[in-house]
Amino acid sequence: MKTTKMLLVVVLTLVLTACSSTKNTSNDALYDTKWELEYITGPRIAFDGLFPNKKPYLTFDKSSQMVQGNNSCNGYSAPFTVTGNTLTLGEPGPTTMMYCGEGEQVFVNTMKKINKYNIDADGKLVLMMDDVAMMRFHKTN
């Protein structure tokens, strides 16, 4: 009887340890991947109307702690920190300041609200404000 209980404790410990190690894998999936925007919340303008020519994209660099990409028209870069699923984005750096419609401003303003992230079961990056999905990205080459 004691052997069965001890075996059960060992198996549960192994299962819990294995589950916690998968969380770190999703954390690593954030980095060194080009993420292209496929959904953004809020505007009444259709997604393709906001970004008719080029979709925004991001890449998170773990070593420099910078997120870089394009907000559909101009370059985008900002410092970031990750703790668990909490994501803190700093103020975006200078850009070329070309005007390409409302999409760019919607993107930048939404990025300022982000404080969490998740990589869902389909491998998509979901940027959130608290528990509300604000933006969704898919991996691209």
C-alpha cells in the first residue's frame, strides 16, 4: 500500500514538473520569430482597410530586449521586458514619420495598452490588455 502511494506521488511530481517546463517553451517561442498582424481590436474600419498595402510585423530579440518591426508604414522599435506572461513595452523609438493612413496610429496606440501576451494552441501570438485580446499575430518567414 505504501509503495503504491509513493509511486503515485512520484508520478504526480513528474507530471507537474513536465507541465511547468512546457510553459518555458512557449516563452522561448516569442523570440527570433517574425510575427505578422492578422487581427486588431477597436477600429470601425475593416482590417484590410487599415492596412491595405502592408501588414504590421514584429520580432522580439531576447538578447537586446528590443521589439522591432514595421507598423505598416514606418519602422517600429521599443524596449520590452517579459516576466511569465506579463509583457511590458517601452516607448517606441523614432521613426521615419511617413503618413500612410489611420492603420499606423491604431497599431501604435494599441501597442501602448499591451501588458500581457499568450501563444495560443495554434501557435499564434496574442497581445492582451489584462485578459482582453487586443492583437493577434501569426508566424511568417
